[in-house]
Amino acid sequence: MPQQILLQGIGKADLSNIQNYIAQGGYESVRKALSSLTPDEVTEEVKKSGLRGRGGAGFPTGMKWSFIDKKSGKPRYLVCNADESEPGTFKDRYLMEYNPHILVEGLITSSYALGANTAYIYIRGEYWYLIDILERAIAQAKQQGFLGKNILGKGFDLEIYVHPGAGAYICGEETALLESLEGKRGNPRIKPPFPAVYGLYGCPTVVNNVETLSAVPWIVVNGGDAYVKIGIGRSTGTKLISACGNLQKPGVYEIEMSISVEESSIPTNIAAVLPKAKT
């Protein structure tokens, strides 16, 4: 049976309810990270996993985290890119709709690794109905002690905010996204400096995609070495595929990165498909 990491449990329980999410092992990465791992050790596990950015660039996630400036003394920020503006793409939308807590958990664990006390989810304006789903998940996490001041009594503070864009395609580019988040026109910045040094409000910032951050909890709980075993070569783990158009079974599928295009047409090699999305 193909490995399920991101779509595990979807369709079997309402995972927008935090109790259901916790019942299937949710928020264990937060407990583990804050109780027994240093921020650098969390980053090292992500490096070891070989996880690459799922937003399109494919840059090694752990390496990107290691670039963040920890010496300036400025606040650090983590920003989730949930703009997802490419035509025919909707896999991030499905994750946020059907399992918002996996993203919230990924943000908490990743923020701990980066030393960030504030995180933002920058979501495209057309995903307006998802804002309520995400904010409800954030509120539930806060009620359970996974967000706010002194998380789980471990001395780490974090707040997460949802910020809608205005439908500009260019804001899918990380520096244009940061400009928009600051209330400016969403134009790309000239680099260098890079966001890891001079990002949101001129402070060290990491921008990661929804799917990327959602993979972090599994990696922290199971270890980077376990994630490497799922893929092939430098393409480790699983990948969500938005399948649409003239197809018999459109939807979102989770495939192992070792599956070829030819094999992916065989249903037994595909981990899961979600219900039809809202329109």
C-alpha cells in the first residue's frame, strides 16, 4: 500500500475538529520538538529528510531554514505561501479545507526550529471560505495549549495570523508576497538581500508552501531517515498531485516520489483521492 503522509485520515473523520486530529496522532511533532529536541535538531531532521519545497522551486527546505539570520537580534518570521494561483492547481486548497490542523502543526514545529514567534498564512483572496476554517483551527490549537504564550509549558511563544491577498497572481512569488503582507503593492523585490536576511518588515523571514510545511510534522515524529526511504534519490517523500480536466477520476492524489508517470496511471499505486472540492 502506498505511503500516506498528508492525506492520512481524510474522509474517515472530520479533521477540522482538533480532537479527531489528535486522536490520529496530531500535534505529536509539537510535543516531541518542544520536549526533547533543540531548534537546530529539528532543522537537522528536516535537512536529513531531503524535503524539497513543494511550491515549485524544489529548494531543500532544511537548507533554506539554515540560512535564516540568527545573529541580528531582530524578530524572525515564518510565512506560509497559500496563494496557489497556478491554473489547475488545488492541492493546497484541499489540505487547508479537509485537514487544516496539519498545516497549523507544521507552522508551530517549523516556527520553533526557526526561533520565530509570529507566523502568517498568506492565502489567496479567492479562497475566502478557507479563512474561517483556518482561523477556527488556530483557535482550537490555542485552546489546547499548542499556540500562544508558553506553549505546553516549554517557554516557546507563537501566534499565527491568516492574511488574505487580493487576487494578484504575482503575489505567489515570495518577495512580492512579503510586500503585499506589509500592505504595499505586490511587486517582487530585487535580490539580494534575500528574505532569510531581510524579509518581512526588514527582518529574517522564511517563506514555505502549504504542502512543504504540512510534511514537517511527519518528518519530526518519524525521523528524516524514514522520509528518505519513501522517495528515490534526491526526490524524497510523497507529493500531492492536482488531477483535473478530461479525466475519469479528477481530484487530489498523494503519490510516492518514486512513482513514474506511467505507473501513476494505475490506481493501485496512488495513495488517496479526496472528495470533490467546493466551487
